[in-house]
Amino acid sequence: MIFTPKRRWPAIAGSVTAAALVLTGCSAGGGGNSDAKTITWLVDNTENTITYAEKLAEDFNAANPDIRVEIETRPQGGDGDNIVKTRLATGDMADVFSYNTGSLFQQINPEQNLVPLTGEPYMDNVSDSFKPVVAAGDDVYGVPVGTGSAGAVLYNKKVFEELGLSVPKTWEEFMENSRKIKDSGTAAIIQSYQTTWTSQLFVLGDFANVAAANPTFAEDYTANKVKYATDPAAIKGFEHLEEAYKAGLFNEDFASTTYPQALEKLANGDGAQYPILSFALPELKVSYPDQLNDIGLFPLPGDDPAKNPLTIWLPGGVYLPKSTENVEEAKKFLAFIASTEGCDSQTEAVGANGPYLVEGCDLPDDVPTAVKDMLPFFDDETRNSPALEFLSPVKGPALEQITVEVGSGIRSAKDGAALYDADVTKQAKQLNLPGWN
């Protein structure tokens, strides 16, 4: 059930972008010990994240009454990235913080900003398949929080059953289904561009199809030998986004719809299909528990029905900045997160939406239907590929704005792909990658 990323990139230095946004904080657990030392944990502000973070803090505090964990929140997407980079640069980071693994992790300059965890005993609990995506130089810097997930299509099974539709295995079948759904009066494809990061899934979630067509794409991309705009497999994510928009398959209010509103449309059957990361499943469980098992999952389809692979995401990481004055207390909290008790806390809070990357952490039998749909792809490495951001450090910051433009008819797929190529070129040069200067 646990896969191994196929390559590891070298240590690279990131850049810092300034931003100033207000953070909110809340405490969890704490008990009645007024002498407890407080440590802070910065997480993103999704309902799912806050729910499991509060539960982890509560259970840790109960087991460690001399330490109190206080949670701070930040936005998602580019705004959240800027906050993390700014707080690291100014030495004002929380005692521990959650952030991406893979390419975005490399951009926060881990060797300069983070405390290495390589020799910590609890790192023996962390799956070897996770460590490369939180590594820089000779050290490992993070523990996993959450589960592995997928960039896929969540779909309302009741809508499919009512219309007699089968899960598509090619893009042509996907479009045929979507036209039938639209004709029935239901929004065929949900888009939520008010929450800009959600616009990227047609591109990012298509990478398993790119890798199936061109197995060396990630390596060649890192070496500046291939481009999205000129590679016939890579550009298809942009083309599919443009095609779906032109066919009028999106919800009419796609420009103003937020991520939570999109989940509501999916759960209630007002929209049938939502290309999104499967970490939406715990959020559906919290907000729409009665409809959770009405939701299934399938990969974003490509051209070859015999392959039909799934693009998978490794979980995020929790890190310890060098600026903290509470190193030992923070390490104790990281050890709890990377334990079976930590996994149990998360499962109790929000359920499990994929495999944990901590040894000994098993999934319950009553995982959601969409997780059951996803697990066979995790079990067979020939049926999945990690997303490109786990195989290459090259990822431009402007993709979510570009895909909003392509998905809104403002920019063509060809121009969008070319603009993204220019965006990643700037990023790769800042990272001093070979072949880009």
C-alpha cells in the first residue's frame, strides 16, 4: 500500500517572498496545569486540518500535561506559502509548522531554516518512502501528517446510477458522461475558482498519464529537456481544462464558488464530478457524514484505457524551525505525530483517506467508499505515479492563476502551458538547477 518515489532531487536553496496576513490562534487541550510550557503549531485553515490538529494536540497534551500545544492557522495556496517563507525568513515561525513535501519543501531552504531530525529515534517509525520528500543534503527534516492521497475525480455515485453511467477510463468517455450529466440538468464538472488552488487538478492530477506516456518526463523536465507547451502528453491537462470549459460543462457559478461550496455541491448531487485532491474526503465526512459513501473516486482519464493510472500525493510534513526556543518539547510532539497513537488521533478526528506513512498504522475497516476505490491503485505501483512535485523540484508558483485563466476562457491551453513553462523557468533559475542558466 506504500509506494516509493522514483527519484530524489539534490538539496537546493529557495527564495523568500514577503507577505503580511493575519494569523489566528487557538489552544487545544491544555488541561489545568498552569505551569505547562506552551508550544505553537502553524497549520493551514481548512476544516479538516484544524479538526485533526486539535485532536492531535488534545491527545498529546493529555499524555504530556507539562506541555501545551497552541494551534495557529494560515491560508492555503500562494498566500499561505508566502506566510511560511516570511516567518522563516524573519525568525518568527511557530515552534512547529505543517507544510508541503516535495518541491515546495525544497523552496523553504530547509538546510538553513530547519532543525534536522535524521538521528531522532522516532524517525525509525517513518516510512522510507516518505523520507526522500523531506530530505535535503544528508538530512531528513520532517514527519508525515495525514495520509497518502490522490489527485483524481470525486464523483456522486447516485447521479451516475440514476443516469446509468459507468466510471470512464478514457478522456473521450469522461466527456461523453459529462455531456449526459449536463443534459440532465446537473452540473457535470464542479470547479471552484474562488479558491484558486483547486483549479490546478486538471493539470497536476493528469501527471500519471504523462508519466505513462513518457516515463522519463520528470527527469527530463528537471534537466530542462522537455516543456509543457511542446510535450504532446504534458499539454493535455491544459487542453482538457480548456475543452471542458468550452463545452459548458462547469457549474455556472464556477468563478465565485469556493472549495467548501464545491464539496457541498458534490455531496448534495448538485454537481456530479469534482477533480480535486482526495484529502477532501475527511472534510466531507465532517460536513456531510450521511452522504460520504455516496462519493466515489476515479483517476483523471487519459487516452489509454488499459493503463488508466492514478496520480498520488504523499502526505504533508511537520517541521521544526531553527528559530524555536522549545526544541525538546517540539521534538516530543513530532514523536507523537509519528506514532501509532498519532495516527489513531487523526483517524478518530477525521477518518483516513489513504495509507499512513508511519509504521504500524493500519486503516480501519470502515474507510469511505472513495478510499476503497483508491487503494487498489496504491497497492500496484504499475497503476500509479507520484505527482510531478514529488519527482522534480521544478514547480512554478503561478500555476493556480494560469489554470483559472484557462478554465475561464481567458487564456488558451497553448498559451497557458507556455506561460507556465516561463514561470517554472524563473523558479528553476532561482534554485540554480543545472541546465537552466
